Amino acid sequence: MQTENLFDAIPESSDAEQFDEILNTPGVRIERIVSQGHTSPAEGWYDQDEHEWVMVLQGSAVLALENSADVRLTAGDYLNIPAHCRHRVAWTDPDQTTVWLAVFYSAA
């Protein structure tokens, strides 16, 4: 069995957020997301069938929630987003790479 590191292969710059699937099994999917000043498109609300637990490992970000106040996340902060809670990335730090860990799990 080989270990890997979430901080390996982070690009120095990118025109788009980078999504890397780490694990995908029935009921659970884990992704590493790398943002460098990226945001969701203005009309780009996420509305997913699964719950999402998200943590910022490095950097900082602001998540906009459709029916709640924006949430600022810095390294070590995490948030559980229920299925169908419309949300979007409103801001990520343009001066520092933001590394997220997202765990998607079944709503059933």
C-alpha cells in the first residue's frame, strides 16, 4: 500500500480550480480542491443530492449560502452543508493557494 500527500502536485498557478478525486466508494466521495483566487460563476449555485463536509486545510475562502449569512473559512475551519443547501464559492484568497478537503456523503 502506498501513501500519498494532499499537498503534493499543487500547481503554482491555474486558470481554473483543480478538483482531484481521492476516494470514490458507494456512499462516500472525497475530493481535494485547489483554489487560487477562484470563485463560482455568478449564476453558479451548487445544489447537490448529497451532503458535503468541507474543510480548508490551507488558505482562506468565503462560502455564500443562499438562505444564510456568508461563511468565512480559514485553515482548520470546516462546515457541513446539507444536501440541496444552495451554496457557492464567493471568494478565495488571491495571494495564497487555498486547499480544501471535501467529503460528499449520501443523503439517505
